[in-house]
Amino acid sequence: MTLELINPGELATPQSYTHVVAARGSRLVLVAGQVAEDADGELVGAGDLAAQARLAFANVGRALAAGGARPDQVARITIYVVGLLPELLPAIEAARIAVFGEHKPADTLLGVATLAEPGRLIEVDAIAVLD
């Protein structure tokens, strides 16, 4: 598996993601949106975005492992946040770094009005490329 992380010189270099990820491999691991639910499907961290972000990203890590992938093999993530405001970004970034470390896949961060289940404040999906 090869991931080439590219930040074109003509674009501002982002701090927490990469503009372009060129991936080469023979297996894709597609992780459905993960939220702050425990193994019983119960919401954890009601009303607390930081707590929900930590668990949602940790659940992405668990799902990747179940598919035989590691966080450093992720080419892209999408993050959906209910009522996204700039002051929420540090909590989201901290949760992301806890799982991905210095690896910066391409990503999209979207503010949304609601998620599928009441009380869920963040959802994260991922695409990993493996050999």
C-alpha cells in the first residue's frame, strides 16, 4: 500500500489534513459513519462534543482494525458535526490526533443540522487502502 500525501504549492498548507492523497493498493476498507456509541449501541457523552468526538474517532480505529487496516492506511475521512462552530475545532482535532497521530488523510468537515439518531453530535467515516 502506498499513500502519497500532496499539498500543492499553489494551495495553503493545511495543519490537520492533506489536500490530495494518491493511493495505490489492492484492498479498500470502507468504514461506515461512526458515532459515540458503546458496544451496546448506547450514546456516550450526551451533550458533550469532545467526549463524543473521542469515542467516534476511537470507534473508527476499532472498525479499521476489524477490517485489517491501520489508521495510517486511511486515505480519506469525512467528519459531520451538528452545529459546527469554529470553537469546536480543537476538540475535534484532539480526538482525531488521538487515533491518527501525525497521519493527515484528506478530509471534509461538514456542519450539519442533525444526524440520524437523536443526541449524536459527530459522525466520522473513513476509507483505507491496503496491499
